[in-house]
Amino acid sequence: MTRINVMKPWLGAAEVQALTEVIESGWVAQGPRVARFEAVFAEAMQAGHAVATSNCTTALHLALVVVGVERGDEVIVPSFSFIATANAPTYVGARPVFADVDRTTGNLTAATVAAAITSRTRAVIVVDQGGVPVDLDSIRSLCDPLHIPVIEDAACGAGSTYRGRPVGAGADIAAWSFHPRKLLTTGEGGMLTTSRADWAARARRLREHSMSVSANDRQASVLAPPEVYGEIGFNYRMTDLQAAIGIVQLGRLASIIERRRALALRYTRALSEVPGLRPVTDPEWGTSNFQSYWVEVGPEFGTDRDGAMKALARADISARRGIMAAHRQPAYRKDANPPLPVTDHLTDHTLILPLYHDLAESDQDRVIAALLSAAELQTEGAA
């Protein structure tokens, strides 16, 4: 019996060939492949502009800078998210204000955002958690009249749709991740997309120490022009090695989505009628890429979430606890936080099951059987 991991990236010979071509070109840092990746990603996501970065956290940081968030401001974020969503506002000296999420989707809603808005709110970061699209229009209908920019943390969202378009397409600015746990991977890496040319231009400068002359321009000139540093910038560049992989990965996206949604459907058919289990599903306004397939474990199941995880581990199956609650971590526990009952509930009662492109249906059946046996064994033990 072989171990079943919770995820595995889909990489192959095409990525190896792309890397080989970059190495042979002699240009491995940020250069023409990065520019190409930006162009094809912007087109695929129906975004006006794309700016490649070193990871999604740095893309979120740049997004906050270009929309004008400063020290002392407040930024509304979900606690129910990887901690980077809360960390990014702290990088600019702002205070992350945690808002609760919807129990079905795990995402912020207009109502939970409205409850957290104060006179110091300068931005809202919404998340397409686990690939489930956030209802962006309802939140923008609240924030736009107040001139509060909404930043979409689409780290998990590549391939998900919102009202018939890619997630992020309706956002003024969005951030993306290419970590190996995401559908598209470059090892590490991120992207900022925006409809505004001025924000994109500033983000390009900021990611490269705010130099007035780009690496491409310097390389193209025999006598490179002198650069000027107009403001404090950062070293948030992506390499051509990463971008070459990203271009190949983006070409695989349609196949990845088709396979993941087929596997998700198999899980849903097997688990949706099981007492005490509630699988994640598509919301009415869009479709999920199922970056994570999670189930809520209720008392009717016969064992709790941690008991289910232990049963899976005994079967050599790696699962994960549900999305973390940032407000319960030591880094943020010292802050005064409002009650977040749904976040607390989902963090304590959700379980992420294995899902990746190469997951064999026989292995998925093994996951399902091990999960169901967890409740049956617990019930027998209690009897």
C-alpha cells in the first residue's frame, strides 16, 4: 500500500524542456520569459495588466502599496485564510481587521465586511478560499461608494470562475500564487493583475528596487542608461526559469480543471449523503477549481475531524486540517478581535482530502473507504 499525499503538482517533460531552453539562452533572471508569462496570464485571466512577482505574499504587499494603504490604516481581511493574507497589511504598517466568513463557502460576504468597516478602513482583501469564488460584486457594491478598494487574494483561484469570467477579472487588483499546492506552479512565484495601467507600472518598478530602467532595457542597451530610484522599492522579481515553467503550466490549466472537477464530483457523489459530512460545493455565482476539496465534519458522523484524520493516517493517507484561523495564532492573538464564530467552527471541523491531477480513481476510492470506516469504527467502539 503506497502513501496517498494530499496534493502533488503536475509536472513533466515539457517543463524540463522549457527550463533547458532558458538555461541554454544564458538569461535565467527576470527577462523575456517573465514578460511572456505576464502577457499570456493576463490574457487567460481577462486582466488588463499582469506583473510577475516572487510569490503571492509579495504581490499582496505591492497591491496594498499601489492602492495607497499606509501606516495606521485598517485593512479588512478574513481570519479564515493562510496567514499571509493578514501579514501583508502589517508590512505597510496597517492593522488587519478580521471579519467572519460564510459557513458554506468559507469566504467573506458583504454583511461580514460591513460589520468590520470603520472610519479607518482603507482596503478590503477578499479571498477565493480553496478555489471557491468569492461573491465580489456584492462586496464591491458596499465598498465602491465608500472609495474603499477591494483587493482579491486569488492565490487559490486560477481556473475558478465568477459569473462566467475568470475570478479576478472583475477586481481592480488581484494577487495570485504559483506555490506547489496551487493548480499552476512555478515552484514559488506570484502575479499581480490589475485593470489600471498606473498601478501596474508602479508595481513593476517597486518589484525591482524602484529602478527607473528595467532589466530588459538595460540588457538591450550596449550603453545602459543610468537608473534613478524614485522611492523605496523591493526585490520581488520572478526569474525566467520560473516563468518558463509557468507558461507551460498555464497551457495545462484547462486539463487540470477538467480532471480536478471530475474527481471532486466523485467525492461529492460518495460523501454528500453521509450523515455528518458536508462537502464543499460550487456557489450559485460561479465554479470552483477545487484547489482544496474540504468536508465539514459534524457530530452525526460518528467521530470528529481529528479522529477522521487519524483514521486516514493509519491507512497511509495524508489529509489536512481545514483552513487556519489567523486570529488564533500567537502573532495576532494579542490583538483585540471580534467574535468570529463561523471561522472558529470551520477551522475546527473541516478536513481537506487528497486531490490532484494524477490521483487514480482507485486511490480516491481508498480515501473514501478509509474516511467512512473512521465513523463506523468509532460507532462500533462506542457500542
